[in-house]
Amino acid sequence: MTARARPADLPTTTPARPADHPTTTPARPADHPTTTPARPAGVAETAPARQARRFDPERRSRIIDATVDVIAEHGVAGTTHRRIAAAADVPLGSLTYHFDGLDDLLAQAFRRHAERMSRSYEAAFDAVADREQLIDAVTDLIHGDADADPRDWAVAYELYLAALRDPALRSVTESWMRTSRSVLERFIDPTTARGVDALIEGLVMHKTLATTAGATRAETREIVARQVGETP
């Protein structure tokens, strides 16, 4: 018995691959190298440049001033690290770098404000030479003519309220009051100076919080004159 012959239309060998279908991988184009280009001679490998650190020697002081501004606008209750950092234009981390915490920062801000107010207070009496000039200077302080405005007093009242709750801040208020009395004691006795100092703060508070017209300048001057008393 013999094997059946394969039909003529079924070839026994694998058809040849067409000429347009090569069996090898095409060569990589000349403009697409397979290796990393060599570094030019004399050029050393360097790490990416680090951004230069901002030179800001007044940053700490600016943060304290910004804290005073935030207290004036938002009060102690609304004073936060983020608001202070935004007002001072510094990164948030600068606050924890320069200060021990928010309480420390508030204390520094209140101390800065008290020192500034004390300088203005003292300057208001630079030209005082007699009783009448003293009365005028005190009247000017009460009526806001001595480089203090409602914003300054708003921060002062925030300090008083904070000191009621935080005894550590009372050293700031006590130092401020002591400085004010020492200025007045250049012209009047210590007991009278204590009364005049309290009178100034009380009348300023009344004037700041009043919703109706308060004492006129002439009335205020008369009140101060009575407190100062006659020249010994």
C-alpha cells in the first residue's frame, strides 16, 4: 500500500517571506542614539542649585510688629499663627523658629506696644515747663493729639484684658504704668501723679467707647486742672 500523493496546491515547504517584511529588527535611526551623550571635557557634574536663603535680619522684629497689627484688627481671640505670618510676609515656620509659642509672641507684641506708647507719652511732656503747660499736655493726651489713636488704645485694652487672665502679662502693664507715673512726677508729687495717670486712661476709655458726644476739650481741661491742683 502506498501513501496518497499530496495535492498539487499544498506545498511541502514554508513559503518564502516577502521581500518587504525583513526578519531582522530595523536599525535605530542615526539621530536617536542608544547611549547617553558624553559630558564635555572640563565640565564637572553638579547637583541642582539650591535656592538662596532670603537674607532678612529684621524678620523677628517685623513679626512682632505684625502681631501688634493683627491684635489691633482681630483682638487676642482672633490672633493666630497664620494671620501673623501673612501680615509679616514670612513662612509659618518662622514664628516657631523665633518664638516659643503664641503666648510668647503675644507677650513680646504687648511689650513692644507698651514701650512705643511710653515713648509717645513721654514726648508729649517734652515742652512742659509750668502747671498750665502740664494741663494742656494732659488734655492733648486725652483728646488724641499726642500721637496715639483709637487703634493704639484698642491694643492697650486687649493687653489689660489679657493681663487679667494671664498674670505673666501684668509685668508689662505694671512697667507701663510705672513709666507713665515717673514722667508725671517730674511736675507733680507721686500721689497726684498716680491720680492723673488713672484719670488719663479713664477719660480716654470713656471717649473711645462713647456713642454720643463726651466732654468737650474745655471741659476736659477743667477736669484735669482740678486733679492737678494748685501749684505748691
